[in-house]
Amino acid sequence: MSELMELNYTVSNEDFTRAGEASSDVKKKLKQLGVSPDAIRKVAIALYEGEINMIIHAYGGKIKVTISENEITLILADKGPGIADIDKAMQAGYSTAPDKVRSLGFGAGMGLPNMKKNSDKMDIQTEIGVGTTVTMVINI
Amino acid sequence: MKVSDLNNLPEFTLLSDSKESDITGVFCCDLLSIAMGKAPSGSAWVTVMANVNTLAVASLTDVACIILAEGVAFDSTLIDKAREEGIAVFKTDLPIFDAALLVNNSL
Ligand SMILES: Nc1ncnc2c1ncn2[C@@H]1O[C@H](COP(=O)(O)OP(=O)(O)O)[C@@H](O)[C@H]1O
Ligand SMILES: [Mg+2]
């Protein structure tokens, strides 16, 4: 499949004020490429939640977005603490976010479920003490 | 109704200007992850969550405007971000339900 564009971002640790920068930028680029609003919304939601998770639960990380003719692939890799129980983490409402984060409106435990719901394929590779890589594919 | 029509209601004060757009509904929620997943594009989003991340969510979901209810305190970074993103932000002393009802009745 021919690749049209690759975008790379670094998400910095604990910087809530900049959360969403990667998602906004990707959204703008997809608009320019004429991708459907429906697919753009899915990408924006999935990527924003992933970005927030890297800030809250890991120590920041890297995002790679690949846009090809039929699909958009989002790869979010962090060197955070890893996820002990993926099934539990995927449950709506499950969250280990601290109170400080909750007071900002995050930590409802809806992030991973939102990511799953808005992507056509999602895969989580994680190792305790090493990090987590979430890969999501959205068909366009 | 247009976003600018809200400014004609004495209960609402415009904090940051924006490009003109249509308000097609009303959405209420303070949890950003829920708003991120559910806020309909074109809606007036009524919330008491007044931080810079509220703007990020509003921008990504393409809501028409944000209404900060209950006279909540907000900081200047929120307004700076609103200008940057071109999203109208209003404040009101009304509770969330009353603010939403007022917008809904004016649609
Ligand atoms: N990148 C990550 N690194 C480590 N733990 C994570 C990561 N992403 C998610 N988690 C874990 O999964 C839980 C659920 O995530 P999520 O559904 O996004 O909810 P929330 O972020 O609101 O806690 C988090 O509370 C956290 O324990
Ligand atoms: Mg999350």
C-alpha cells in the first residue's frame, strides 16, 4: 500500500498544557488531504486519548502517524511503567490516575475504551518497567 | 442560531471572539474523556471544567463554542488558547442546566 505521509511527534512528560498538540496538527493535515470528517474525528479522539495517557501514566513518549491511501496508522510508544493487566485497563471506568489529574477532568477511565471504539484495529504491547506501545489503525 | 447570537443574551459574556459558526445543539459534561468521545460537532458545550485542556477537547471535537457555567474561575491561558484556536468562549453565572436550557430554547 502506498504511503502518502509520515508524521512524527514527541510528547513531553507531565506537560498538560501542550496535550493535544500532536492531535491538532494531525487533524489539520488530514483536513488538507481531504480525509472525511468522520475519519478525522476518530483519529483525533484516539490520538488525543493516547497522548494524554502517555503524559499521565508514562513519562511522555513518541508518536508516529502514517497516512496511506486506505488507512491511518497511529503508533504511540512510551518508556513508562507498562500496564500490568490490559483487560482491566480496557474496562470503562478503570483508572489509576491520581487526584491531581482527576481535578483537570481526566482519569475517568474512558481513554482506552474510547481509543478502541474509534479505531478499526488496536494492539497494545506492554512490558512492566519497560514501556507500552499502542498501535491503532483507522480505515479511511 | 449563530454563535454571535449568544452574545445578545444578557446572561452570557463573550470572553474570546471566533469565526462565525452555527450552533446546532447543546452538550453538557465536565469529564474531558467523555466530552472527547461524545461532544457533537457544532454543539454549544456547557461545562465548569475551565482549563486549557477544555480548549484542546473543544478544538478536536469541533464544538461551536464553550460556555463556562456557575461563574467558575478560569485562567488567562484558557483565553489565549481560545484565541489561538478561534473558539468562542462565554461565561455565565447560571448553573449548567439553566445555561443549557437557555441555549436550547434559543436554538
Ligand atoms: N501508556 C500507559 N502506560 C502505563 N499505563 C497506562 C497507559 N495507558 C493506560 N494505562 C493504564 O490503564 C488505565 C486505564 O487507561 P484509560 O482507559 O485511558 O483511563 P484513564 O487514563 O482515565 O486512567 C490507566 O489508569 C493506567 O493504569
Ligand atoms: Mg486515559
